[in-house]
Amino acid sequence: MKHKLESYLETLGANEGYGEELWRLYRANAQSVPVEWREIFGGFDAPGAPIQNGVGTAADSDTITPLRGGAARLAANMESSLAVPTATSQRTIAVTRLEAYRRHLNQQLAGQNRKFSITHLLAWALVRALEEFPALNRAYTVVDGGPGQIEHAHVNLGLAVDVERAGGRALLVPVVQHAEELNFPDFAAACARLIRAAQTGKILPQELMGATISLTNPGTIGTRASVPRLMAGQGAILAAGAVAYPAGRRQNLHPDVYLRSPYRAGSGIGRVSGPRGRAAGGRGWIL
């Protein structure tokens, strides 16, 4: 039987590693973690189940080191995600109009200490697209030993955030709860607040739970295409690649920029369709 701490950490989804690191800090010095986490950890009287180390082949001169904390949890999450049936589609789409709209918004907000990135707009488009394609917000599950699905009542959007921590970097996924109920200004403000909280170590436990669909943006580090892992309990994950002029097109002649957006959706949930809208000039599709 699982220890209740381990069961709680599993509710954090992709953020399990962060929760386990805080637990280790709490065990060493309770005052070293925020009060909201102390209140939760106070109900646990023992560590969770031991972390199982992976098995690999090493030469005699190699050094083998067990993974600990967040790295171990990340490896466990990636392993468990393989049990979720998925289908992956990769598209290169024109984002000329999206980029023009982003520049227009930022010009209007000049002097207000606010600025939108393409990630903000993609996140909002993803939430709105689920109104037309609700199947992407349904998750795969097992019912009585057979395949089933979870039809989520709300859209809880997870935003992958790269966080610098002592000893390296980590990935946190804060969640915009009930995103479908927000207007764009409130949605953008919620995203900014959660990202800032994740980066400053002030994220609350409940803000890391309950994602039904996720957005990650490896394009910020130059990645053109990737295959993101779909976590259990989520219907889809969209990975936005780098914005760039397509190969073979000269910038001064073809000023369209393209975004490669692999998205991964759980199978067994009905027909998978990509949200779309006609791009400027009829030259492609925009999310």
C-alpha cells in the first residue's frame, strides 16, 4: 500500500519532483519551506516509498549515481507516461498575424510594465479552441480493468516553466484553474502571476495540481520540434517550437514566420482534431 505522502505527491502530476524536494527540506528544517507547504507536510509522519533506481549497463570505469529528489521523480513521471496511449501530430503553421497582433498589443501597453509573448497568445488560443474541440480535454483512464475516459468539467491549463534552482534547473507546471471562465486580461494576469510565483519559489501547493491540458514552449531555447510526454490525467499537451522563417524562403520576399507545434493527445477519446483559424493572406493556418 502506498504511503499517504507518496499518494499526495502523485496529485502534483509533473510537479512531483518539486514537492519531494520541498519534503526533504521540510524534514531537515521545517522553517525552510513556505508556511502553506508546512501545513500540508505536517500531516505526514514518515517519508514516502523509496525511489527505485533505473537499471543500465556501465563500463568498469564508469560511475553510477542514484537519482534523487526532483530528478528521480522526473524519471518516474516520464516512465509512467509511457502507459498513456497517445497520438502525436506535428504541424508547421504560419503565425504572421499572431506576431502582428502581439506587437500591436505590446504597443498599446507601452508604459504599463506589461508585455505579452507568443506563449500568452498560444495559451489563450488553446483554451478557446477547446470550446470547439472539447475531446482534447478528456483524459484516458482505466475503468474496471478496461480503457475509459475522464471528461473534465473545467479547463485547467498547465504552463511549463523553466526554473533556476540551487544545483541546476527544474521544470514546474503551475496550473491556471478554470481557465475557460476567464477573460483575456484576467487570464494573462493569472499566467504572469503563476509564472512569477514559480520562478521565485512562492508557488502554492494547490497551484501545481489538477492540470487537464498543458502547454510547453521549448521554442524559447531554439527547439524546432519535440515529442512532449503526456502525463496521466491530462487530455493533451501542446509543444510550441521556435518561430522562424521556413527553409528555402528569403525573409525579404516571404515575411511569413512559422511555428512548429507538436501536440500530443490521449487516444481512446474520440476523433482528434487540431484547433485552427485562417491565417493572414490565406497562406496557411494559425492556432
